[in-house]
Amino acid sequence: QVQLVESGGGLVQPGGSLRLSCATSTSIASIYAMGWYRQAPGKQRELVARITSATSTNYADSVEGRFTISRDNAKNTVYLQMNSLKPEDTAVYYCYARIQRFGAGNIWGLGTQVTVSS
């Protein structure tokens, strides 16, 4: 069973930066796609960014140009670099892994809180 361990959440001021990490218990080279969802209170969970084993990336329109997702195969870790943070970025961020492209579903981390406030 693949396990995901998230870190890097916290409190930052508007315009600041934060980097989230998601470490896996297995080689990420064998995982089809990994990425991050976020969910704020009262709002639907949304896909923030994802990266495939082929390094193809996708971003939500709201974070395009500000967030960058990357992967380090040697460390079995996916990162989400978040720059120019806005209060509306405040949410719980969940790492996920999709093992197979057409697999049954995603494996989820427990989430990490990101709060953007002055």
C-alpha cells in the first residue's frame, strides 16, 4: 500500500511563499500521477496541480503562473512551490497519488493547512 506524508503547511502573509512536500513510500517513477487538491470551508475540493510520470503538468486557472509542481524521483517526493500567495489560497491541501492511469482511484494524504493572512 502506498503511503503519502505531507509537510510544509503553515501561516504566511499575502505575497509570501511556501513549499509543500509529499513523500511516498514507494518509487514515484512507478506512479502514474501525483498532485495536490485543496479544500476551503464551505467550498468544493478542487484540483490545484498534478504531474504525471512523464512530467506532464496541469494547473488550476487560479494558480497558473504562481504555483509550480515538481517531482524528485531520487527522493520519491513531489513538491508544490507556491509563490505570490493570496488569502483565497487558504485551504487544506491534500496530496494524492494515482497509481495507474485507469486505476480504481486515488490514494490520499491526510492534508496540511495553508493559511494566508496578515
